[in-house]
Amino acid sequence: MEPAFPTPAVPDDAAGVAEVVAALESSVYGQSTFSQADLEGEWLDLDVEQDARVVRDGERIVAYGAVHEAGELWHAEGYVHPDAHGHGIGRMIATALQGDAVRRGARRIHNRVLEADVAARGLLESLGYRAVRVFREMRIELDAPPLAPAWPDGLRVVPFDPERDALEFHAAHQEAFADHWEYAPRDFGAWSNINFGSERFDPALWCVVRAGDEIAAGTICTGDTYGGGCVHALFTRRPWRNQGVGAALLGDSFGRFWKRGEHSVGLGVDAASETGAFRLYERAGMSPALGWVIYEKELTDAA
């Protein structure tokens, strides 16, 4: 094939892009649960025509990439369909995304690739990137109703009411993640669009833990996401850490999904997190299903 230069994506490209992502995951991991609905959920965080690019072979989409603005540090990701490997498309996508980031003010860029994709990792290294972090998807297949979580004294679980709790919950979530590696805060408008703008939003799957009148901890969960129940965020504010709240939050999410008939539950985690999250999830019976390596490059106007 003769690859065409990456062009802006449009919302109608979602099916073709999802096919590329699923095909690449399947080629390196043997299977994929990625769906068009998963992609459309991710696109809630993008201006698709500005931030996403596709490569076409005729009418068929054979590659996809996107950049995410986060101040001076930008995030990128790219996928090439296995049928189109060997034509220089991965390099073309990576350099196009890097150029987009530079033109729009980035000083650093993170590009994530599948941990098992040796060719993609080698490509980024040849372009001057260095590996800086590993994130993994942890998953569990529940075969029995989970035990009820044990909450520390003084904490209580209450239903999530978007009208009453959204602003306070957003603030608690952002505060709890502020000390995580390279965390980029989201303002309330962007955060609301991602969470409440999704067709998968269901307040009954969220957990709000209060200590008196304060939100101490919580989870953001959706069903039918990446092949099952998905815990998008699990957080405990600093004053309530190291009391078993994380384990209780995880058990609470397992119970909510079990009641919905979703017995496969997944979440993403920083493998080097100083909070001990990876070990917590392992102790709960979760194991790695996918992995991503984050590569970093310092940028200049000529990069």
C-alpha cells in the first residue's frame, strides 16, 4: 500500500478507528475487548477534528492517533492496523502528533504504546523518546458474590446525587489525585462532560464515602466498558489513607457490578504508584490484562 498522510478524524470515523485499536491489541495480546462505544467515551475528552488523526488506504482507516492537551506536557497515542505494518505509517503518525503538539505549545510529550508491542517501542526509542512509566489494566473475573466491604469507624457510604454532590465530589477527586505522577487536573466543566456526558453514566455505580459532612473517598464506575465493569477512579483523601479505605472501595465496586450481572471488572493503575495501589489490587485477586509504556520526549520548536 501507499500510505496517505494523516488527516483530521471526524466523529463518523469511530467504527473504523475502534477496529484498528482492537486489531492491534488482538495481535499482541491475543484478544481485545475494545469497542466503538469505548472509543466514543474516550472522545468525550477530545475535540476530535482538532486532536485526532487517521490514515486511510482508500476508504479504509488503517491507523489512528490523538493528542491530549495538558499544559506544557501533552499526551499522545497511536495505533496501526497489523495489516498495514511495514509501510512507515507508525513513524508518520508519531511525527505528525509530535508536530501538532509543538505547534500548539507543548514543551514535553508523553506517547503511550502497548507494553507488548515491541515494534512500537523500538520506533519511539529511534525517535528520541525514553520510557518513563508503565501503566497496566488489572482485571478480575468474579465467580461468587463479593464479601461486604468493612469500612473504618466514622465513615459511611451514601448514594451519589449529581445535583447535590457533583461539585464537592469533583473537588475531592482532584485533591486526592494531585500528588499522583504527572497528574493533570481537570476543571469542573471538562470533568462533568467526561463523566456525565457519557451514555454509560449511572450514579448507582458511583460510591461516595463521607466522614461527617466531608467526602473522604469515592469511586467513579461505569458498566459495559472495556469488556465489563470499569473502575475509572478510586480515591481516598490524604487524612483517611492507610485505614483500609482503598480495599473497602474496591470491594464496594465489585459488589455493585455483581448486582448488575457484570462479573468481569477492570481498572487502570500506575505500576509504580507510591500509594501501593498495584499491590492493593493484586491482593484483591486482580491480575494484569494489558499494559502500556509511557515514553517521554523533551520538545523544541524544531522537534
